Amino acid sequence: DLNEISLFHAWDGTIARLVMFHPLPDGHQLGAIGSLPALGDWKRPVAMGLGPERRTLTGQRARCWELTFTVDGSGVRDVVYRYTQLNQTNNSAVWEREPNRVLSVPATYDVPTGLFEQFDGNFVTGMDIDRVSNDILLGPYPQTAEDIDEIIAAGARAVLNVQTEVDFRKRQIDWHLLSKCYKEKGIPVALHPIEDFDGSSLERNLLSAAAHVRGFANDGRCVYIHCTAGMGRAPAVAIAHMVQAEGISSAEALERIKRVRPKVGPNMSVIGRVLQR
């Protein structure tokens, strides 16, 4: 196979590139829509393409969705955008449900290479909940009482949230209100923050987060573990629990999770270090 080489150029401008790791089923691709003509001017999503293999924010090697475009190089300009999931079969699009993203592109003279990359994470469209073991469900964060009803309908009888205050601010989450909703519905919930895309935070908190799962499971409760998208931190905690509870390897735990939730991408190097202690 011949390697493809893509060339981009800009006169007095900055070349910006959006990068997102988000595995999708056949017939689907990621797109972006936003405040520039190159992003569809909020009218129609622009399809992204799979770039070469690179290291993701959780340390694995994978191909990511990429979209490259030019921004005026005279100074910092905020580009407002969202990601979309494009269905090529029926020509439909599903927008992410999170607040608009904002990319502050620096002036050209502040970008020595001329290329400014924004590596994004956590693409969430809806409550895609998957049962990965007898006592664990994985998925994204809830935003409403109806989302919590979906979690309960999937079989959850306890919840572990590993989001942080930063997640709450960025996504405009009212944790106090959600906690109250869980209580009213009789669902015990534990909050054990782990910083997103931060290996040291995962290393410090993985086992103590898994201890919450073990406590709920010992009470006979199926646990819904979530971070933001249910792709990194939540599956990491699920793997730790499965290794400890079932005596399997972390690789086997990951393989079992990927059978039902193929888009996960936890930091396996950190998980391996922690579980070998």
C-alpha cells in the first residue's frame, strides 16, 4: 500500500486541525460543524477523515478523525464548533449534546510550525449504555432525570461517577441536583473524581474508585460507572474491578468490554502498573 501525503498551505494564516479519537461502526464517520465556512457555517456538518496512526490522549496507538482548515493569522480568534456523527447510509447526522466547544487559535507568529492541533475527547450523543459484566454497566454522564431513568431501566442499582469539578463546569452539570434525583429514585451514588487524560490522577485513584464498585457489588447491586463519554476513566475502573473480582487479566477484561463497547480506550499502561503492585 502507498502512504498518502496531504499537503496544506496558508498565506498569512494558521492551519488548524481538529483531532478526535472516537471509533465508529461501518457506514458512519465523524464530522464537525461550526462558525467558519470550513466548518459549514452552522449549516451543514463537514465530514472528517481518518488520519495516520498516532498516540491518543490515553496513551494508545490508533487512527483518529481529523479535519484541517485555515484560520486568519492576524491574531487570536475563537472558533466555535461541535462534533457530529454522520450516517452515510441514510444521510443523517447526530450532534453531540454537550455545550459548544471553543478553539482559540493563536496568531501565526505564535505557531512556529504553522499547524495548530486541537486534540479533543469525549464525544457524547446520547445515553448509550452497555452491560460489560454481571455487575457493571458503562456509559456517559446523565444530564436529566430522564437520563437517570434510562440508567435504572438498563439494570443499574448504584452509580459511580468519576467526573471532576472541571467536568461539571465545562459541561454545565448541576451535580447537587443530579445527586438529589438519584436519592429520590432510591439509587445510591458515589462521586470519586479522576482527572480526564491524566495518568497520574488515574494511578492515584484507580483502586479506591474500584473499591466503591466492589462495595456496591457485594451488596448485590449492579453498578453504572460513568465518566463523561464512558470511554476512558469509567472502563479503567471497570477493568480494575473485573481483575480483582474475577481473577482475570487486564487484557482479558479489556477484550470482554470491547466486545460490547468497542469504542473504549482506557490507559492500559497505567492500569497495568497499578494492578501489578
